[in-house]
Amino acid sequence: MDMTDARWRTATRSSNNGGDCVEVADNLPGRVLVRDSKDRDGGTLTFAPTAWASFVGAVRR
């Protein structure tokens, strides 16, 4: 999967002490990427935008 154009941002609920950080790239067409900021090469989860929106909505509730 080509992720060269992914613009990663740290989740707003991540702590500032370098732990428990999640990064999200939602600028690519048709997919949302999620990775662990402490292990950026350790793997990336890929979600459809609607599935990601459902997940985020459920977490907020």
C-alpha cells in the first residue's frame, strides 16, 4: 500500500509524555490509516472512512 502522501496527526486524546499515542492519516481517498506513534514501522491498520467514523462515534458516546 502506498502511504507516501499520508499526512499523519496525533490523536487529540493521546498523552503528551510519549506513551499511548495513536496517529491517524485521513487524507487519502477511500481509507483511513492508524498506527502506533512509538512503533511507526510496526504496522498500520486501514479502515474505510465510514467504518472509522462509526468507530469514533461509538468511542465518543
